[in-house]
Amino acid sequence: FVPPPIHWDEEKGCGSPYFTWVYGCQVVEVRVNTSTGKTDLLHVTAAHDVGRVLNPVGFEGQVYGGVAQGFGYALLEDFNIEN
């Protein structure tokens, strides 16, 4: 296996800095109070193609961290796409 080249342009904030790919899917059920904007996370299903898990605690931490990061990104970050 020869990994593809990686590159990152710090000034433009773009590129391909990683040569690994992760396959997974996360689905969440939320409740939103449309009057106040309060959001409750009710249920999460996360499925990830990880292969053989050598460190179950580390694996769970990565999945939980990914769920938390995704939920925070969905609620708190401003995501604008142009062009």
C-alpha cells in the first residue's frame, strides 16, 4: 500500500491533509422547542466501519467524541457554503 500524497495550504485553509478515510453514519433524534430554541438530544445511533477493535475504551471514546463534535457543530457553528 502506497498512501496518496497529502498537502495542506495553511493560508487558504484547504487541501488533503489525511490519507485515511473513515466510513460511518450517525443518526440522531432531537426535540426542539421552537419558541425558545432549546434542543434536547433524545437518541443517537452511530455505526462505524472500524475493523477489528484493539482498544474498546479508545474506540468508544472516539465514537462518543465524534457524536459530541457533530452535535455541537450542528447547533453552534456557522456553516456557510459559497460557490
